[in-house]
Amino acid sequence: MDERAALGLLSDELAAAGDDAAVVDGLVVTTDMLHERTDFPNGTTRYTAGWRAVGASLSDVAAMGAEATAAVAAYAAPEFDRDELLDFVRGASDVCERVGTEYVGGDLDGHDEFTVATTAIGRTDEPVPRSGARPGDIVCVTGTLGRSAAALEYFERAAERAGDGDRLRERANDLFRFEPRIETGRALAPHASAMMDSSDGLARSLHQLAEASGCGFAIDSDRLPIDDSIRDVTDSDDEALELATTFGEDFELVATLPEDALAAVRETADVSLSVIGVVCEAEDGLTMDGEPLSDRGYTHG
């Protein structure tokens, strides 16, 4: 079975499964695993790998509307190279510092492939689930979409163009390092009816929210915050839109909330928040520009 089928199987066995993180007595806990072959393209620095791996778990904490407390990582590799190991820890520490938390260590192990398992913890007394979206709410997304898709294209170009490879790899690594939306998640938390991160892509995230909340969505493509970087590496607006909505791995937040709460959210923090559509009844389905939006996105394994 694929990842989604496996998660569906486990959700039938684990009553607490289904959101971006588990919440136990106000403690938010989440864990992720990333592998060199599937998650770190050739040219990804260990600094970027540390930032991105720990950032992925911090993004899950953000999606619950929680304050980040700390993060750890288990680092496995065929051998322990001094510079690579230190760069990884520095990347992990810097992404934690960016969101006001701390990287506090982890574990080391030998493995035939560079692999990282990360855990982040946070705190909140009022976590935001995926299941509360209501017809009439607006749909918002943080930041921009398409950075990771553009990064992958730059990594591939760097491998093909020896003379320009260093510059392209630098650009790719820069795009691959994202800011977990802890502050924005905290600002949204008192108002959001549902929230999750977009690691599987906007389209798939909307389908997951719709399934959890028993609702539909009407999305306007003209309002999507497509990152300029994806337009730089695609040949048409349609291709840029396709990658921005389905590629995933951008780790932005997708949230629903009453329209009259939007001003309060923007006053609470300096947030980059785009309104991209509205919540509708389940029988209206999930559409973009009036056409069905396919359930496509990133799948592990």
C-alpha cells in the first residue's frame, strides 16, 4: 500500500491520529523521517538538510497553532564526516533560533543511506484541528507556493551545467530552506476553524481538510500566492500553477477562519496571509475556478 493507504489503516487503529501532531495534556508532539534518495536532491548541503529536516517537524507544530518548545534529530549516515555533521547541527540550530526555540540534540547511528528522523515539541491549550472548517469561512494560505519545486529544478540544472553549477546549487539550497510558520500559526490559532501545513501540496491539503471537516472548497487560482522562483523555471503560467498546487514540500499553512476575523489575525502579527477561496457545502465539492480540483500531491515512498 502507499503512504496514504497506510496512514488510513493506522488512523483506524489509533484514535488520536489524523492531525499534523499529537496533543497530550497541552504538549504537542510530532515526528518526521527524511531520506537522502527521496528528500535531499544531489547538491543539498548538510546545513540545508539540518534546517529542512527540523523545519519540517516545526511546521507540524505551527499547524496546530502551538508555541515551539524544542527539537531533536536522529542522524544516520554511512560515516560521520566532521564538517557534514557540524553543518547539519548548525542548520538545525539556526532554524530553531529563527522561530524562537532550541535544538537540543538527538542521536547518531550508522546507516547505508543518509537519513534523518526529527521530533519537535510545543505547547498549546487550544490546538487547531483539521476538522472544524465551516461553510462561509474563508480559506487562507501563508507565504508563497512553489519554492521547493523551483529548488528541485535548480538542483537538476546544477547537475547538468558544470560551469554554472555552484551558483545554481546555492540558489537551490536557499529556496529549500523555509521558515516554519510558528508565529503565524500562533496568530491564527484563536480564530482558525481548521488548519494544517501544505507539505503534501495545496491541492492534497485541501482534500484532506475537506475530508476531515466534511465540507467543500471553492478556490480562485488568481489569488494563489505563487512564488516568483517557480515562474522563473517554468514555460507557462499553467505549468507554474500546476507545480504550485501539486508539488508540495513548501511547508506553508492552509487555514480556514471566519472572514471577520482576518483583520484581527493580521493585527496580531506581521503575517503573510493570502485569501484564496471559501468553504462551501460538501455536496458542492472541491473546485478551483469552478472546475474539480484533483487530489494530487506529494507522496512518500
